[in-house]
Amino acid sequence: MPVLAVFDAQASWSDTHVCDGWITDRLAAQGVRWGREDAPAPLAGEEVRVLGQAGLFYVPEGEGYLGLLLEAGEWVALPVGQARVFFDDGEGADDALPHAALPGFEAFVEEVLSLTGNDADEG
């Protein structure tokens, strides 16, 4: 299940969404596509990444950020050459967080579980 969280310029978590349509529309405004089915061929100016395991992307949006959590097997198509997109798969980030107050992969997952009434420690 994809999760999209909206963060303001100070990296404060403001909204969380799991509705595919809402996520698709919000990401499209940033030139980002995602999906569950077979990954499409990239369009001009984008790269497609298929996840082998869950991963967290941060995409700049205005002065804030969109945090996108995807599961293994899902794909994301990102614009090439635009603002840097951050990625963390829980085993290490590809770079430093774009804002020190943004949660990394583990903290993001824990917050999502907390928001849904689940506990990361439950078996």
C-alpha cells in the first residue's frame, strides 16, 4: 500500500494519504508517476525505478516535500535533471535527508503505523 505524506517547509508532517487517486494526482503535479503493475517504459526526461523492497522517496513540492512510501514490486517514474529526489530503503539512504527534520525510512514507517493504530513492535 502506498503512503504519501505532505511536509511543509519546516519539515512538519501535515497530511497523510493512502488513496491511490489522490496520491497519483498530487505526484503528477510534480512530474512523478507510480504504479503496481508492470513498470512502463520511461517517457522522455524520466527514469523508472522498480523497488526490490520497500522504499521512501522525498520529492520537493514548492517549499515543502512529499514523502512517498512504496512497497516491493511497485515502481516510480521520476523526472531526470530536476530537483534532487531523496531515496531511503531502510538499509541506507542515497544521500543526506533534504531537511534534517524529515524522518528517515524507519521513523517514517513507525509514524505511519502509529497513525493507523498499529505498533511496529507487534508481531
